[in-house]
Amino acid sequence: MKRMVKKVLTSIITVAVLMGVLVACGGATQDVALSPQVNRSTPTPITELSSTPLPSPTIGISEPETETGNISDLPEAPKSIGCTSIGHGEPRREEMLEGHELWLGKLTNSTLEEGSKLLTGGSVPDGLVINEKIHLWWVSATDHIIHHGVVDGSELQDFGPITVDGEIFSGMVDPDIVQFNDGSLGLTVLDGFDRSGPPGPICHLRSTDGQNFTTDSTLLDIEERFDPSLVIVQDQWWLAVGVPSQEDSVTEIYSGSGGYNFTYQSEVEGAVPDLSYFDEKFQLLTCSTSGMRSYSSSNGKDWNLDQIIPFQGCDPSRITGSDFFAYKIELEGGREMEPPLPVGKPLNE
């Protein structure tokens, strides 16, 4: 009996102990879940850590330097001048042009009056009449830059080199001038001349005074195209360019609406062209070994060779608004050209 009572008491004690353990474990888990601060240690005041360096943050965002810096300290972007970034140089004397003479005569139909010499050391002239005065643009041998001047009687008053985008430099040649309805001027040139390899492109400049120009647009960017000549007929731009060759030089004709997207139209014999429009026809002059060739066309695509005009010179240029005619003669060069062909002879005959 005593043994049974002892076993019962022992079992009761064991059960009580086990239930206490279970209750204790269950209570602790419940307390942690509901009260997470129970096991958190008391934080030490930060003043007590002043002697210990605080760790640097692993991720940080700083403001860009360009936002806090002075914009004036940044390097300036290269200034764009002309239609190309290469092929420009310092003004220089061009010995090859020192033997070129610039002449002003008259050209009426097939009759050429040689006129008189304006200067020595000038080449590839072009001009027009403004306020009853003949204005000329040409490349000068003194600095190999395009100059602008006015004809006064038999003399040429040189206003000096033109500026392009505020700069004076060598590297633009073969000037061709037009005047727009608002009185402003357009100068078409061959750009990028002062570099090794083919120059280009054909570049169009604008001005209100004929002396200071700004870059407007690139008209044509094809290698080995020289001596541009431009005429505008009812917002259609027509561009003639020479393709020189030792044997058979030619002139190509392009057209573009509003001065853009030029496309090839035709070609004729001879180079160094001068393109104009009057008497409701396109008129074209070119230089060749047989003489100055005179063409005409009603549409700018189909050309008739009217005649070959004999004279000792080249770089022909009709002065818009007159019968005057500017051209170049090379000293100790040139020769008497062949007689003119019959008027109106088609190219395919």
C-alpha cells in the first residue's frame, strides 16, 4: 500500500514538473512574440562613443560636380566655322595666283569685248550689280582668301577679305554670288580647300553687306567637284559644278527644292562653269581646250551648244544685272580659241 501511494505521489510530482516546464516554455515564446523589447539591451548614449570613430555608410549619394561647379570653368565646345571642320588655314600668300589677272569686259550674245584689266593677283571672279555699282568677289593671291570689292571706273576698290562666322581664314575658294528678293546675298564656295586630299563640300553662305558672312548650308558633298555656280528659278535651286580632267573635263548640273536634296540632272563638256538664267532660258558657260563653250536650255536638263567663243582666258562670270563679264587670264598662258560653231547646234550631232 505504501509503495502504491509512493508511486502515485511520484507520478503526480513528475506530471506537475512537466506541465510547469511546458507552461514556462509556452509563456516565454508568447512573451517574445508580443513584446520584442523584453530581451533588448539598454542602448548606450552616443556621447559615450565619441572616442570611437563611427563606421562610414556603405551606400551614399553625392551631388554631381557639374551641378556644384562653375559653368564658366568648363572647356568651351569647338566653334563651328564653315561647312567642314578641316581644310581651313591661316592666311598665306599664294604664289600660283600671282600670275593671274582679273579682267572685266562685256559679253553680248556671241560678241566678247575684252575690256580692261582690274588687277594682277586675283582669280575665279564673280559679281553682280548692286545700286548701280558692280560688286566683285574673287580669291586674292595676297592671302588666298575671298575678297570683296567695287568697280569704280576702270579700277577695283578692294574692301579686303570677307569674314565667315566672324573669322578670317584661308580654305574657301571659287566664289559664286546671288541676290535674294529681300536684298540679302548668298555666296556659294568650295570649302575645305586647305587640306591634303580632295577638298569639299560645296558650301552656301549668307550676308547682308557682302563682307561678313555666316554659314547657311551644305549644298553638295561629292569629291572632285569644283567651281560651283548657282541660280535660283521659282524656288528651285540649280547648281553647276566642274569635274576637271586632263582629257575631258565636264560640268554636272544638279537641282534641289529650296536649296536642299540636290539630285543629278545632266552634264555638258567643259569645266569652270558659270550658270545664269535670263530671257526665260538657262545660260551656261564652260571652259575647255577648244574655247569658252556657250550652252542654253529651257528646262535645265537638255542643253544645246550654241557656240564656242574664242578668247584668251577662263573662269567666266556674267555679272548679274548687266552685260558685263568678268574673267581671268593667266600671264604667259592661254591661246587663241577655235572659231565658234554654228548657232544652235545640238549636242548629239
